[in-house]
Amino acid sequence: MDLAGQRVILQNEELKSGVPGSEGTMQRIGKSTNFLLEQPMHNLSWIMNGVYSIGGTLQNYVDGPRMLSKNYYIHALALWGYIPGSNGDLIIDIIRRPPTGAAVSIFSVQPKVNFSSGSYGRLAKRFPDNTTLVATAGTTLPTLAITNLNAGDFLELNILGVQSNGADGGVQLELRPR
């Protein structure tokens, strides 16, 4: 979607101190504000370089935790595996660790990419409108158990299942302020 036309540049003459703003100026300010509010504001990524199952052991805390400094809601998620394995599923979980209380999964159904998805098996889903952006054959789209995240939360990536000899991949979580 081309949003370039939604950006509005306000002229200094339209915003002189003590001069009442016209309806047109207020509409232009509103359009500019809405344009900024509708844009993704924060992306978190975890990258899995190389074989993501070393000696058959699943991995927790992959690529380190991510801290949130503001309140967000989860807007979209992408998962991909670049080099397919010979069998199995790449299954991930993202754990939310709030400042107090128990750590919990953000998913009620974890996303997964089956080895049959081939090279660059991937999925991407936008949650507010439940839109599938991409889902190659052999993928399972996630369902969220948690939609809102809070300042002070830490998020970590765990690998729950692997494709045998699968390598390289990643996760991207797109957040918007609330």
C-alpha cells in the first residue's frame, strides 16, 4: 500500500502564533497524525544462524532476550526457515517475562514450519484483522494467547521443535504502541 500521499507537510504560514487554524489546516494535521499512528513502531527480531539444534538439544533463550520500554500490542509475526531439514518441524515459542508474576507463552498455538515447506519455508500473520500475509505449504499459523505487552516485559525465543539438519532462519515480531 503506497502511503506517500498521506504524508502532509505543513507550511509555517499556516501555524503562526495567535492565528486561528482553518478547518483545512486541522484536517492536514489530523491526516499527518493518523499517518504516524498507523505505522509499525517497533520490530523485534531473533536470528538463527547455522544449525538451530545442536546435538539434538532444543534451545531456549535464542539470541538473547528483548526488553520492552513501552506498552505495545502485537501487530504481526513472521517465522522462516532457510535451509530445510530432512524431517520434522521448526516450532518456536516466545515467552513473556513480566516484571512480576509468572513467565507465559504469547501463543495458544505455536507457529511451525515443516521440512516439506522447502527452502525458505515461511509464514507471516497480521493479528488485528487476522490476515495471513504468507504461509507456504506445511506451515501452521500461530494463535495469540496474549495481545498486549507492557513496559518492563522481557521477551525470549525458545525452539520447541526442529527440522533434522535444518539451518538458518528467524523470527520477526512487529509491535505497535498502545
